[in-house]
Amino acid sequence: MASGYKMMKFYKVTATLQDIGPEFMGFKRTCNKIKKNMEITFQQDQGSHYGNGYVMFVQFYEKAGVKGQSEAFDIRYDKEFRLETAISYICTWANRKWSGEQGSWTLISINIR
């Protein structure tokens, strides 16, 4: 956890993604499915004078217990974010991240605990 930040909410998330490839030279690509396991925390900078002070940290896991890539999202000025509706915010974020547009993976299910 970053210095000066207080953890406010913690979620374990599993997203199931599907790659529906376009036809290529008359052949349909097979649909691949993968699961992304991650931990998402919402932390508030206690000393911040900007917006709501929240940052969303995402820690991906390659396999059980093995940390992979991590990402941080500055959501201080995101007017959609409310700590009380964090689960809804995660769903919206996941749908935007894996929208299926421009060749990206498509979110087909999400489990938040």
C-alpha cells in the first residue's frame, strides 16, 4: 500500500473473458476463454486535496498465489465513483476494459467477492 493511503475496500475478482476472433481467409477462428483472477482495492489518500482522493489498485494473478501485472487508476475526479457502490464500479470498469472492441477480449462473466 502506498504511503499516506488508507485502504477502504478490498475485493477478490474473477473475470471470464472470451476471444471471438473474426473470420480469416474464410476460416472461423475458435473461441478461446480465459479467467483473470485479481484483487482490487480502493484506497484514499488522507492528505489529498484533489477530488475524492481515491485510487483503485488492481493486482492480477497469473496462477494461484503468483502475482502478475499490477495497475493503478487515479479515480479522484471520476464522478461515477462512490465507495458505497464499488461493486457496480468494478463491473463498469471491467466492461470498459474488456469491451471486445478493436480485437480485445470480451467480458462474459464476473464474480466479485
